[in-house]
Amino acid sequence: MARAAELGGGDGDVSLDVHGFVSQGAILSTGNNYLAKSKRGSLEFTEVGVNFTSQLTDRLRVGLQLFTHALGPVGNYEARADWFYLDYRWRDWFGIRAGRVKLPFGLYNETSDIDAARVAILLPQSVYPVSNRDFLLAQTGVEIYGYVDLRAAGALEYRLYGGTIYIDVSTNPAIKAVDVPYVAGGRAMWETPVPGLRLGGSVQALRLSFQFVPTMASSPASAGLSAVLGVGSAEFVRSNLTLAAEFAQWRVGIDAADLAVFPPGTKRITVSERGYVSATYHAARWLWPGAYYSVLFPDEADATFSGASNNMMHDFAGTLRFDINAYWLVKLEGHFMHGTAGLDSTLNDNRPVDVLTRNWAVFLAKTTAYF
């Protein structure tokens, strides 16, 4: 994919690999605003990043990415250190990283910030919600990892981590402060003896405490919640074809003593179910078509019986990626949506999600230059 600009590399020098990208997208939707004020068309879909990595010794590596973006109300072009790490690899089966390290969640969370690494403009939003990118991409802490050759049984890659997550609440006036005392989790990926087939599972547990302004109240209230996120993954790559499927369950619990500050009827424990199936094909050097079907049920206890729009979102998506040359690509994408579970009421004139348009569509275009 992206090529690196290499600095140094002479005798006694430390080489520095530099990658960068600039992306500009457009969003147009029918019926509902999605991710931005998209019913009138929006160009608030911009990403700019540059990253630096260096192999200091045979075992020690460092890296850093600077990133800024805007996606509707999120980002606002504020530059930040997106991720950074110090990585010491003692053996293939054991290494350790420290810093702001990308979260190994599912198949594609680690590459969600690399447009050139995938076909789709939007990864399946049931599992990889782009509006939550800032706190789902990386955690600040420590990670251990390794790769174990299982010989005839294939190979196993594992990653275990613990730390915290920074959550920016500046775009949500109802939330005053958020603290994440801990996040911990891991992922295991099995490269099976079947060529091109890998299977895996990821789990993440985190604790949140936050201050917010309840509906019809003037003073902030405090609450705490715990969440456990899990996903099972399967991917099969054969020649130019890639097939993938993931199923996730997210369990969120509110502290019992805090329920009084939430609207009547709020559940102490909510379990959401999410998943998708996808296919991409490298049809020509310059052409990559792809498609997926994604589904989200924010409360699995209600989704089957009520059929209400706010209790589901079915997303049928198709993409065409055109590689103009080795440094420039263009993508076109369309989505047919059934349900409103993934919508933000604040982008839709603060109307309740359950009264928004049930069947609607989203069209996106995006171009990325990278090196």
C-alpha cells in the first residue's frame, strides 16, 4: 500500500520511515442526517495524518502518528498525537509495547485510520463506529504480544493490554467530564492450517465515571458504568477475494445507585448485538469492488419483538475503489439503511431517534493521497 520516505540509513545512522495521507470526503443522505448535516450534502469529512517509525535496534522500535480530522461535529481539525509507542520485541513469542497503543479489537480496528488499507469508505458501523474513533482506536498503557508457530496446527497471534482511554467530551454539552479508571482486554488470532483462513476472538472491559446534565435538570449529576465488549472474527483470503464476518456483543451496566438520575425506564444492564458479513474482490490493478451487510440491535431484548426503528439498523453497502496510481485513490459508496439505531438525534433537530425516517440512504465519495 503506502510507500515510506526513508531518512538516514547510512553507517551509524538510525533510519526513519515516514508515511502520510490526506483524505477528503463528501456525504449525502436522504431522510436523516448521518455523521454530519448530510441531507443537504456535507464536505465535513477530512483526515490528515503523518506517522514516523524507526527501528532503533534489532529489538527496539518507536513510532508516532500526528492526526487531525473533521467529521460533522467530531474532530474540528484539532491536531493530536493519535498514537505513539515504544516497542521491545524480545522473541517472536513475546514483546512489550508502552504508550498510546492501538487497540487490537476485531479484524480491522488497528487499520481503521488507514484508508488505503481497505476497500470501504466506512467500515461496518455496527462493529467499527467512526463517530467513536477517538476512544476506540487506542489506549494509553502497556501491551504484551507474541506470535507462536503451532506447526501443523497453524500459528497463534496474541495481544493483552491494560491502561486507560482519553475521551473528548467537548462536542457534547450534556456531558461535563469523563474518567476511565481502567481499560483491559486482549485478542487471539489463529491462523488455521487452511490457507488464507484465520479465526479470532477479542474482549475488552472498561470502567467509566462521568458527570452529565440530566434531562430537565440544571445541575450536573454523576454516574458510573461498566462495559464488556466482545467480538468473534473470521476472515478468508484466497487470491483476489477476501471474505469476512464478525459478530459482537456489547454489555453495558449502570451502577444501581445511579439509576435515579437517568430517565424512567432506563435499564441497569443493556446488551447490544452487532455483526456483518463482507466481500471484496481485486478485479483489476485499479479496481476493487466490495459489499457488506451490517446489522445493529442496541438492545437485543427489545429488537426481536418490537420492530421499532430505534431498536435496529440494517445497512446494505456497496463500494467501488479506483486506484488512480501508487499514491492516489478514489472511492464511491452507497448504503441502503433500514432502521434508525445508529443515528444521532442532535444532528436531526433533537428529534427522538424512534420518529426519524425508517428507510433511508447514504452516498459517499472520498479521495485519498498517500505515501
